[in-house]
Amino acid sequence: MPRPPFPKTLRQFQSDFATEEACEQYLAACRWPEGFLCPRCGNLRSYELVNQRRWQCAGCRHQVSLTAGTVLHRTKTPLTHWFWAAYLMTTDKRGVSALLLQRQLGLSCYETAWMLLHKLRRAMVNVAREPLHGEVEVDETWIGGEQAGLRGSRQLKGRRAALVLVAVERRGRGSGRIRMKVIPDFKGKTIIPFLHQNVSPGSTIYTDGLKSFEGLREAGFKHIARTQPLRSALRKGAKSAVPLADRAIGNLQQWLIGTYHGVSKAQLQVYLDEFVFRHNRRKTPAAAFQTLLGLGTGRESTEYDQIRGAKDLNRNLLGFAESTR
């Protein structure tokens, strides 16, 4: 039995998921597309416990939570709110800010909208995802704006700017999948582990001529380094050494400014994950929607005290995030 179809229009979504019961039925159909199977005794017969989001085995009476093992686990927020947030995050390329979500859902508390979105962002990365392959462009960028009088790595002083590494898969003249990560410095010992984790061995990596990229051949990659023109030359039409990576960086910066306006330090990585998630799944909104809710991924919900202050993220890395009030 296939999973239920994903609504193709906003009106259809509003009609299909208008009630808690409809959302629960969708979750059940996605989690058990072949019918309920008791994890304890293997019995196929079960019944729903009304208003408890639980199913009980008719044989051994073992109870299974409908939201267990998903980002919705133990949530007190209505499922309709979760579904709306996931829908907006996957179908609107601009994403949605916590303030806008609060207004659209009529939430009395900004913190609820902020926390809901951050829980969804933490469900976006599949650790078993397939690495990039073929031809891949790699470049770095600063997020947070340059500090007056400081250049290059000196921007890290005072932790006011974040360094981000970007990898973009080539698909003809267009961009394929991408990866982005906050890094503490731009040294070979930092770059190579990122590439080993995100790019298949033997892939051809295109970079600019910075010395930090030396050693990629020894690391198992084919490396083509090209001199990057000056910014003034690029503005006059000179061809970039890594045009797809430059485009991805430009889109990222415009998105952060356009959607969130002001950001604070600590959680940039999950915003990068959101940008990457939406880009890589721009043609499969149904799969993106189900992934966000944690269906079929086994990604459990992150606790509130871990999200607040970004305790679940690498505290050695820099980042920016939409601030709580």
C-alpha cells in the first residue's frame, strides 16, 4: 500500500489537514503503509486509543505512540500547527521566519513558533545521505559581514564573523546537490575531513588557487585549481573559477537577509541545513514534508534545553541564528 498522496495546492492542504484527526490518520498511514505491525509480538490487529495518539495491539496489548521516533514526540503543540509549519518550510523557497509563523498560525507566544521551527531544522539532515560525486565546486565565504579594518582569517577575531565551506555538485551547466558547513578555520586539516564526509573519493574538485586546498590529490580527489579574478573584475563580467559555488553563496546570503533580517550567533549550522535541505529537495516536496516530520528517518525530537543555547551543536564552531526575544 503506497503512502497517502501529498496535497498539490494550498487549498487542498488546508482541506486535507484541517483537524487533528486528519493529521493523525496521515501519520499512521505513513508510518504503517502496510498496516499496523506490533513491534513486540508481530500481531497485525490493533485499535486506536482515541485522543491519546496511541495504537494498542489487540494481542499483547502493547501500546505504540503515533509520534514516537519523530520530531513530534511528546509535543503539546497541535499537529495541525506542525503540519502547517512543515508545509511552509518545504514549499516556499524563501522559508518562514518565527515571527511570520506566529502570525499565520495565530500563536500567542513567539517562543513556541521559534522552537517549533528549530525542531524541524534539526530533522533535516540524514547522516546516511549519499555524498556528492562527479564534478564538485568548493569555496568558502564569510557570514555576518566583514569587520572594519580586518581581512582574511583576522575576521575570526572576536567571533563576529563565521566562516562557511560550500560544496556544489555540477549537473551540466546547473547546480546539483549542495553541502554547507560552519568551520572554525580555513586550513587543510579542516577542509579535507569535510570533503571526505561529503564528497565521494575520486571526484573532481574545482577550487580557486588558495593554498588551503593543497593536498586534495593526496586525500584521494582529482583537483583542478584556478585563479579567482578580483571582485572588481568579477563585477565587470570576468568568469569565476567556481561559478556554481558563488551562486549558492549569493543565494544563501540573500535568503538569510531577506527571510530573517537580523541573526544572532550560535545556530548558523541549522540554518545552513535548512537552505541545503530545501535546495536538494526542491523537486520532491512530498518527500521533504515527510522527512521534516521525521517519518521514516527515525530522527527523534530535540529537547528544548538542548535547542536553547544550541547545546546540541558543536560549540567550537561559529554560527548565527534567528534570535529569541
